[in-house]
Amino acid sequence: MKATKNKSSSHKSPVQKPTAKKSAVQKSSVRKEKVISVKPSGKREESFFELVFEVARQIPRGRITSYGAIAACLGTKLSARMVGWAMNGAHRVKPAIPAHRVVNRNGMLSGRHHFATPTRMEELLKKEKIMVKDDTVVNFEKLFWDPAKELAL
């Protein structure tokens, strides 16, 4: 028997394998389009930051929560830093967002440097009768408000 050469190397298949590199024409024709969902009420779907702001607005006066608790409430436990980014820009949003009521998982005022002055976050908490010592909320566990439980989401 005569050995035959592998025809696949010399014969091109009508089905081309996708290549990793794309030409400039292909790149320009493939564009990501932003999809905006519309709710039955007619409102557009909310962004992650808008959802964070909505949860933060629910925090009662005299109570505090954590970045991680808000993230977990929204179903993204690993997004505590994104909640922090949202709180960082909360001062520009109307209606007002009580960003001073959101602290880290240990009760520390880790976001205090993003307020008008480094002491402003503590001042706002003290107005609500929340005691702070060494940039940490006193009785953190007692004052903790868990949005997942309280909002029953």
C-alpha cells in the first residue's frame, strides 16, 4: 500500500477557521452597541450605581451599613469596591444620598477622604447620634443595617 499525504494541509476547506487577528475592516464593522432595557413602567433599566444609590437612600437615620452588604444585597458580593466608587460620586446625585452611613466591613470610615473635609463624614454621623472613635463606628454590630434582610430582596 502506498502512503498518502494528508490532504488537509494542501487542500483548503470551504469552512475557514476563525483567526485571532482581524483586519481593520472587520474591527470597524464589529461594534458594541449599548442595549437599554425598558421596564413595563416605561423607565429604562437602572445602572449598578443607580441601584447602589437606591439602596443607600433606604438606610435609616442613626444606622449604618457596609459597602459589602450593599453589594451582597444587589447580588454581587464581590463588588464592594464598585459600591465604594458609587459612594465616591454620590455627592453629585439628587436626591441626596447618605453616603456617610456606608462604612467598611469593620466599621471604619474608609470613605472619609472623599468628603469635603476629612472630618465631614464623622460630623454627619455624630449628628445622627452615631459615635465614632479613632475613625471607627462604636457599636458597629448593634447599629449595622443589613439591606438584604431589611429590604427582603
